[in-house]
Amino acid sequence: MMYWGNDVGGAGDWVAMTALMLLFWGGLAALTVWAVRSLGRAPDRDPVGRADTLLAERFARGEIDSAEFTRDRALLHSTAGPGGT
């Protein structure tokens, strides 16, 4: 009659089970923190400011020249918007 509560598992088994349990609960806690932080983030409420920043970055990298930067920035800050009167 083997394994009826006599000499089942040793110290190594308890260490492995403890490590895996801590890894599981730690991973679950990290996933919860990540989800709360990413879902709780407020959306960008200033699209003109973000677009202005991207336009300035493109100008700084040399992707657009000063005339295109000035024209696009004026269009971005106009009240009519593209295609408006």
C-alpha cells in the first residue's frame, strides 16, 4: 500500500509549490495593476495641441519645410477647419 500519506513529497515539492503560488498571485496582481492604470487613463482631450506637437516634430526632423509648417499650422488653428468657409 504505497502513497497512503507516508513519505509523499519532500521539501523540494513544498518549495516548488510555494514558488509557483507566489508567481501566480504576483502575476495576477501585476496584471490587475496594469489593467487599472491603462483603463483609467484619461483620453487626450486636446487634439489640436497633440496635432500641433506632431507638426512641430515633423518640422524639426526636416520632413516638412517652413512654408508647409506655417500653412498647416494656420489651417490647424483656424476656426473654419479644412474645407470650411
